[in-house]
Amino acid sequence: MASPRQRAARWRYVQYAVLVAVLLAIAFIADWEQIQRAFWNWELVKEQFPDVITIALKNTIIYTACGFSFGLVLGLVLALMRLSSVGPYRWIATGIIELFRGLPALVVFIALSVGFNLAFPRYEIPFGNLGVVTLALGLVGGAYMAETIRAGIQAVPKGQMEAARSLGMSHSRAMISVVVPQAFRIILPPLTNELILLTKDSSLVYILGLSLSGYELTKFGREGMNSSSNLTPIIVIGLCYLLITVPLSIVVRRMESRAERAR
Amino acid sequence: MTTHPNDRSADRAGAAIDVQDLHKYFGDNEVLKGIDFHVGQGQVVCVIGPSGSGKSTLLRCVNMLETPTSGRIFVEGDEITDPDADVDKLRARIGMVFQQFNLFPHMTVMRNLTIAQVKVKGRSKDEAVEVARANLAKVGLAEKESAYPAHLSGGQSQRVAIARALSMSPDMMLFDEPTSALDPELVGDVLAVMKDLASEGMTMMVVTHEMGFAREVGDNLVFMDDGVIVEEGDPREVLADPRHERTQSFLSKVL
């Protein structure tokens, strides 16, 4: 009889064998030249520059930054409303959160771009498309972040509020100076997550029908793919997305470990 | 609101803290069952009793961290339980020290000591820093002003917490089991700071298990059990010769 340890070792060999077999199969079956032509055509890669950076990447960052900033403010306001002792504030905040968390971001974009004009024909969302993107991404992101921020505020030990109040601070002063800063430290990781999600959601701006100068990464990549019948442009913009999100993760990990040291 | 006879408030005129017929419920659970007592100006009153006796709740009612169900509390003649009272303003005159220190972990020691001075008392930054430095020196931690709370030991944290409360230049100090969360070898430093304060004439109300401190420093000792004051008097007498059976049984367990 094999001992449990021998059985475990044998099972591990089987797993390695499967992995190697799959990799070999892919390597032999794949037509590498064809793959390279379809996915990484150097000519096409060069064609993407510099517009992919100066227009598409720039716009993605602008849309995301605006949407996230608005969403963060909205999320904080909604979170504080959710924690309010005034009933109607709690109900309104809960309603807004449930509504925008439950709707696909695409629906919010359509509702804002088309619906707003129909509902208020005499008014316009300021700053044109950028205003619509900011509002739509902010509403969707804010609804998610509100619940995260609320959880963060509630995770700050009660003694912090009590200590602040016992020093004579008002409730709102204690919130601003003592509780909320600590809450944000706690929720830094989930907030980064939200920022990364919003970066990707910013691609939905295509629904607004933009001209070239307003293209963000996804729209830019799709146009490039359609005109060349080749996947290379999509690969390029995919790398651009990673160019945003990976450094972001690294920065936040740094901030976390620094906050950890001060804790 | 309960009525209170005038004769009693008369002989308490000038009391720093005056608690009258205080009741406090948590849900259906009555944790304070009619507390009457006062702390004179410059007095040190120690409150002892088994856990769950309501002593911390009583202390927390004095600066309204807990809202009394009924009864009245006067702080230097101002009723803090009055619904129209400016509680924030009164609290700024009452220093409080917690069992768990409750320093603000995202601020340096210096900022812990200055933020309320600037935001609540309206002191200038320079003045606040000066006051903070003086109080840090007083608790023996002048060199820690730029440290973060995470880098302090428990005893240092509690002394910083005392300095933080003192920096508001309070008229009185409340201590809620200030040494209960400390390692035994660190208790002495904190008690030494509290003794200094008492000898300077600070009015203090101290919930504690440190009978030695009560005996040495206290002007008055209050023994609470099950939401009532069972016995109070001179600490040396109460500790040496408790009259009440419940006091005797409690002291026999802790002494």
C-alpha cells in the first residue's frame, strides 16, 4: 500500500504531466506565423502610435479620473446619508444606491445621454460628453463606493468617535478629522478595485457617438480592428489598459504597506 | 425630569460634578438605579465595584457619552443634561481618559494633542504646539512628539492620552479604568502622572481597580454594585473597615 505521502507525490506528478502535455499540444498545433500576423502585426502596431497614447489613453484616463472623482464625492455623501439619524436621508440614499448598483452601466449611459434631453429639453448636461461620462461613471461608481465607504466608517472603532467628542469636537468635525480619514485607510484596497472597474467601464462612452478626438481606448481599438481586419489594434489597447491598472495596483500596495507601518 | 429638594443642592453649591437621581437603561436593563453623588472642586473621587456595576456608565454619563434616561448632572453649576445645553462646549472643559487610550492612529502625537485645541478652542497653531509640548513634558514624553501612536507602548500611549486631555486645559478629568489595559510593569508610570495631577489640585473622577491609588490619592471612595452606590466615604476607612456586606465581599476578592 502506498502511504498518503507517496500518493500525494504521485498525484503531483500527474498534474505536472497534464500541464506539459497541454503546453506541447498548443505549441505544435498552433500556426505561429498566422497567430503573429493576426495578433501582433508590427506594421499595424506602428500605425497605432502616437494616437493611441495622445488621444485614446489620454481620454480613458480623463474619463475615468472625472468619473471616479465625482463618484468618490457622491459615495461619501451617500454613505453619510445612509448613516444619518434622519430617516428620509437614509431612505433616499438606500434608493439611489440600490438603483444605480442594480442597473448595468450601459443603461445608465443611455438614460443620461438620451433620457436627459427628453426629460429636460431646455437644459443640457454641462461640459458635453465629458459631463455625461462623469455623471454616468460617477453614479455607477458612487453607488458601489457608498457601501464600501459606509462599511469603512463603521469599521473604525467606536472609541475614536468618543475620544473626539470628549475633546469637545462636534459630530461632523469628528467625522471629518478623525473617522473618515481612518475609514479611507481601511477601504483603500476595495476603492482601488472600483477605480480599475471604472477604467474599464469608461469604454461604454462609445454609446455617445464620439468623433476621433473623443475616442477612448476601446473605441479606438475597435475602429482600428475594423479598418484593418486584424486583432493587433485590440492587443495594443489591451496593453494600454494594463499600463494604467498595473502601476495603480503597485502604488496602492505601496500606500497600504506605508499605512500599515504607521498603524 | 425628576424633582430635587433644594436643601441638597444648597450644600453642594460649588461642586465640580453634581449627579442627582441618575437613572440609565440599556433597553429594559436598568444599569443605574438612582445615583446621587458629587465631586467637590479639587477633589479626587475613586469609583470601584465589580464589572457590570455601572461605574463606567456613570462616568460616561458625566460628559454625556451616554445619555441618562432620567436625572440631572451639573458640571460646575451648568446642567449638561439640559436638552438646550451646549454639550460640545461643556465637554471641552472635561478631560476624559479611556481604558483603550483611543489615540488617533493616523496622526502624530503632536497632532493628537493640538487638533482639538485648534479646531475646538480656537487656539493658534503656535500656541497649541506650546501647550502640547508643556503637557508632553509633564507626562515625561517630550521626545515622542513626532511619533505615531503605533510606535508607543501601552503606558506611553496612556500618558499621551492624558496629555491630550490636559492640552484642552480642562477644569476636571474623568478616568475610565486608565490602567486596566496595561501590562503590570507599565501601570506605575501612568499612576505617577495621575498622582502629580491630583497633587496640583485637579478635580478627578477615577473609575479604577487600583485600590492602592484610591487609598493614597483619593479624597473620597465610592463603591458601586448593581447600579447603586452601596457605600462611600474616606478611602482609608472604607478599604480598612467596609460597613456593608457587599463591599466586604468585593474587597475580600480584590485586596
